[in-house]
Amino acid sequence: MENKYLFISLILVISNLNSLSQKFQPGYIITDNLDTVYGLVANNNFIENAKSCQFKKTDSSEVSTYQPFDINSYRFTDGKYYISKEITIDSVRHKAFLEYLIKGKANIYYLRNSTGDYYFVQKENDSMIILRSDQVNLTFNQTTQKWAPANNSTAQGSTQSKKYIGTMKYILRDAPTLYNEIDRADLDHKSLIKIAKDYHNLVCKDASCIIYEKKNKLKLGLEITSMIGINKYSSTNVGNTEYSDFKLQIYGVTVILPLSLLNESIDFKSGILFGTTDIKTTQPEVGRDLITSYSASNLDIPLTLQYNFVKQRKWKVYFGLGPQIGYTSTKLDDSYYLSSIGKIPFSPSEDEYYSAPFKGMYLGGCTALGASILITRRLFIDVAANYALTAKIGSSTRSLITSSVSIGYLLNSGK
């Protein structure tokens, strides 16, 4: 029961981390008078960045929160650039900080809000126009043997309308040589930036366009992990169990994948961990206790979302939480009765019967609190405190408390 409440508490902690701590990075704001004020800007997720800008001049300064049109724009040093704009989505006008992707003869902006992802194009001083790819319901016409638009009640399938292709061709109609490129374009950062850049180079020979999109290479990390800790199996079928001795018992390989499109502070971390431990059970009987010892081999696969609530260029502090899959194989080592007269040898006739409560697949969750320090451009050390609670349904549970040390290598060191 204590383990249950501990795990619930950990879930509540990680769900509130984003509100309890914000990651401030060097940057600046540009006021309505076009004055530049340098300081630190909070880098939240895409949705929060579009709603407001949290800014402070120094680490010890109070945080000022700016809504769209309180300031002209804000930017992270050599990073993302957000500009205040009024936009219309589904006939509703509102203000937001749009991510400025490219500035030129045709500007491209991006917004992510609670309803989805949106792109906008603005040609110099013209109005801003949304680029859409709406879902269209279809039904198959047996007479013409073709698909045709349909309402929801008669729909047999759906497709994307790709309205943005026609919109881009109309806006950039003075550069028809781009039409083939537009036909092949997807509605994403890469395609739209390339089209806008190519258009600028065609119609403007005096100055280059400016690409603001932050170009980070994928910082995929690979770790060799070792853990030292204690392990406890519990099963009502075999009596009381004790925590194992504190010892080196787990090692393996871990992969870290940044989820920058979801949130620049979140990584996905998983791996394959292998280890051994001892299980000792005490089953009370009248006048004596049955003591049984097992050797257990464990295979664990944690699937963790890691929130970096402190993230600097060469180090970070993180909290992780996620599901864990495990498998345990056991071997009966020793068994005896313990009474007032001492040990009485006992030889179980069925090894598998006594081992069965612990052997099999385990499902549950894991959590970690740790720090990672970059030693060289690619090499880093990761230290953490870890807790996992898994269960074999209807049989036993496994609690694992460890401290880990990992040596990691960035397969791509990024920008």
C-alpha cells in the first residue's frame, strides 16, 4: 500500500513540474518602440510560448509576463524568434506570438495551440493568410467509379484537401517556376521555408532572406549503465520477503531521444537492463519458519519520459517517469526449517512449484531523479536515483531502489 501511494505522489510531482519550474535561456524582448532589452526568456512548450513571454533581466530579477501586443516580439539568443500578430482561424480573430520561420519577400509563421498546428504566409505588406490542409470526407460513386466529397453520414473514407498548395501558388503567382516545387511540398517547416527562400532569391537580388528557424541536429544519446541498489519481491503465496543485499546488480544499454517537437525540455529514455538479485522468504509455521533462498535473473525495459527542469549547455537536471516491462527467471538455491533447536534441512520435491510465484512477466512503472554532465563535446556522465514498482498479476510484486552511474556518448553532438 505504501508503494502505491508513493507512485501516485511521483505522478503528481512530474505533472506539476512545468508550472513549478521554468527554463530560462539568454534572449531578449523587443518593445513596441522597437527597443531591445536583453535578459533571460522562459522557454516553455510551443503552446505556452505562443500565449505569453516570461522575461527577467537577471537570474535574481522578478519575472515579467508579456501577452501578445504588450511587446513587439521576443527571441532566444541564436534560437527561436516569436513575433506578436493578430490572426484568424475558423473566422475567429485573436492575438498570439507566432514563431517567425523566415523573413523575406514572403514571410512564413508557425503556431501551435490547443487545437492543432497552423502555418501562415505574408507577402511583404499584404494580409496574413493561413495555409490549410483540411480533412475531406469521401464516398465512392458506383456510377462514375470515382471518389467524391460526402457529408459525415455517407462518408466511406477521407483525404487531405491540401488547400495550401493552391494558396501558395496564388500568393507566389509572380514566380510560376516554383509551381512544381509547391505541388510536391508538405505542410511543414522544411518545405515552406525552402519555398519562401527560393521565392525570395528569384524576386529579390539586393538582399538575402533571414531564416530564424532553430536548426538543432538530433542529439541522440547512447549510455552504458550500471546500477547498485536493493531489490524486494513480495508474494502472499510464499510468506514474508526481505530486501536483497545492497550490491551491483544491474547493467545495460540506454538510449536517449530528444522530443523537441513536443517540448524542448522533454526526452524519451529507454533501454535494456539485465541484472541478478537474491530473494529470501520466510514462511511461518507452527513452532518453526520455512526459510527459502532463490537466485533471480531480471530483464527490464523502462520507457521513460524525462523532463529536464534545469538545462544548461553542458549539464542538466531531470525527473523521469514512465512504464516499465520486466521478466524474472528464478532458481531455488536453499531451503530449511528454522526452529528453537536450529536449522532443519528441507528439500522441496518440486523446485518449479516454489519458484513459480516469482517467475514470469512483470508490468509497472519507474521513476528517476538525476543529472547529466557533458565532459567533452560528445561524452557525458549521468548519475541518478531510481525507483521501480512492477507486478506479476495475481502473484507477486517487485520493488527496486537503485542509484545508477552511466557513461554516455552523443551520436550527434548537435549545433
